[in-house]
Amino acid sequence: MRPLLFPIDDQRVRFYPDTPMATLSTLLPGRRMVLITDQHVYRYHKKVFAPFDTIVLRAGEQFKVQATIDGLIDRLIQLEVDRTTVLVGVGGGVVTDLVGYLAAVYMRGIDVGFVPTTILAMVDASIGGKNGVDVGQYKNLVGSIRQPLFVLHDYTFLSTLPKREWSNGFAEIIKHAAIGDAAMFAELKKNNLDGYRNDLVKLRRLIVRNVRFKNRVVVNDPFEKAGRKYLNFGHTLGHALEMQYELSHGEAISLGMMFAAQLSEKKLHFSETNELRQLLIGYGLPVEAGFSAQKVFRSLSMDKKRVKRSVDFILLFRIGRAVVHPIPLTELASRLKQYV
Ligand SMILES: NC(=O)c1ccc[n+]([C@@H]2O[C@H](COP(=O)([O-])OP(=O)(O)OC[C@H]3O[C@@H](n4cnc5c(N)ncnc54)[C@H](O)[C@@H]3O)[C@@H](O)[C@H]2O)c1
Ligand SMILES: [Zn+2]
């Protein structure tokens, strides 16, 4: 099978859409692969791991921390992993973020590949090379930017993916549509989650469209100096909520997108908040939640993206057209109070 090639920085990421996991060992002839996954993926798909040395992690965002990396480094030493070995992260975004970071620091950097097993990791987390861990309440505070050698999609993994995780992934898909693809937004409106779950051809087309979308953004701006910032739509408030409340990544950014849409109304006369709301609801995502404006504000005012006395938000002119807009901290405090 011939991969699609995505040139990013000085590397070409090989992307294998719709490719059986059984072909993994043939992708890089002569190279040893060590697989890292989490307990859920391992439990459902044990057989595919049998030919490889496999490390199984506990599942969950709470394990996306430096202590997990330290434990993994010990395991790699035990397994005599050296520079010629390729680490392969098989799992959701937590696994791909951890394994990408591990590969970046172990022996000052060894090769890595990803087999994303959630929609979210397929369309977002495994693309673009960003990786890392959370520190306390700060999401992704420590990490690196480093591209994988390859990304392989095997849709049979999705047969065991819980419905809530499908919704999570669609939060990022809706985000892509909102910031840069109005035609995709229209397609999503015409369809629904079960429609995609039950139609592999339609799903494949949507996933590849999103992979291409994210790649295009990253290729044009690998180090987030310009257009890549738009991918943070919904994430400024989203991250703060995700770390303080029992919300998944997708749920948190759904709420973040609603807040950003309302800010866009005020600042840019954006007039499609209701369309966005209906779409998020249609894909099983939350659009309103009670939270402590004060608690969230404290966390936002410490955000990595803060420049001086304001926080950079991604706002929308219209569906498909985004912009970076600094919001002064004083204004943010009052807008948050109105939102909750
Ligand atoms: N690096 C990036 O650019 C980037 C982009 C977006 C998100 N992320 C990160 O991704 C993470 C979220 O990713 P996620 O939503 O995939 O979360 P996750 O990795 O926690 O996976 C969600 C749940 O689904 C389970 N699971 C995974 N695949 C499964 C399968 N095929 N069948 C059954 N269960 C399965 C996992 O065990 C877990 O319980 C966050 O940490 C976020 O910060 C990173
Ligand atoms: Zn995200």
C-alpha cells in the first residue's frame, strides 16, 4: 500500500489511511518496533499486539504526566530500546501525546509512529507533531514538537470505541469546519453521528478530509506563529475547564467554542452562534455548563498563550473564517461572569 506523504519541516510523514494493523511490521523493514498502548485498547485488541514487545499504560488524562514518562523510560531501558528502535503509540490522544514526547527525549530522540484508535487522535492529536504532558492543572505545559515517521489508521479499532468518545472526536471535526471549512460544516449539518458510525466510506472520507485539513494548517505553520493558532479555537477556555472539571477534552472544547462564538458575536458581529450550537448538540456535545467564573479566570490568566495583560482568543468572522483576537483580562473576567 502506498502512503500519502505529508512534508512537514524537513521530514515527510507517511500517512496510511484505512490500513490493517497487521501490516505494521512491514512498514519499516528491518527496524524493531516497541508498541505502547493503554489498558482499554489492549483489552479489546490484544491479538494485534502479540507479535511485538508491548507496554500497557493505565488509561486516562490523569496519567498524561511526567511520572508516566519516567516509568516508561525505565521500561525502555529494561527492553534494551536503542536508537534503532521505533516506538509506536497505539491509542487515543493521551497515548500519542505521551509516546511522541517519550520518543523526543529518550536518548535525545528516537523514531516514533502512531496508530491512533480514537476519532480525536485520528483527526487531531496524532497529526502535527505536538506532544507532551500535563503539569498540575496546566494542560500540555511540557513537551516538544516532533513529527512521527508514519501514522496508520485501522478503522477496526473504532468498533470498540464508546459513543461518548465518538462525540469527543467530532468536537475537533466541528472545530476544523468552523475555523476553515464551511463546506464541511454544511456536510456535518446534513449528517449525524450514527450516519458516520454506520457508513465506513462516509466516515473514511470525513477522516481523511480532516487529516488533510490539519496537515495543511501545520505544514504552513509548524511552529504556531500564525495559522496554526486557529486550531486553538475553543481551547483557551476549554483547557481551563478540562483541567478543573470532570469533562473530556471534546466536551471541554465544545463549551470553549460556544464561549468563543459568543465573544465573536460581541467583537466581530459573528451571526452563526446558533448554527454552531445546534451542530454541537446534534453530535452529542454539551453547550452549557455551570462553572466558577473566578476559578476559571484564575487559570486562564496563567495560560501559556497570554501576552501581557490580555488573553489571545480565536474568534470567528463567520463559519469557515477565524482570526486571533486579544481579549483584555479585565474584559474577560466580566464576559466569563455573563457566560456562566
Ligand atoms: N498533540 C495534539 O496536537 C493534540 C490535539 C488534540 C488533542 N490532544 C490530546 O489528546 C488527548 C485526548 O485524546 P482522546 O480523546 O483520544 O483521549 P484518550 O486517549 O484518553 O482516549 C479516550 C478513551 O478511549 C479509550 N480508547 C481509545 N481507543 C479505543 C478503542 N479503539 N476502543 C475502545 N476504547 C478506546 C481510551 O482508553 C480512553 O479511555 C488529550 O490529552 C489532548 O490534550 C493532543
Ligand atoms: Zn483539541
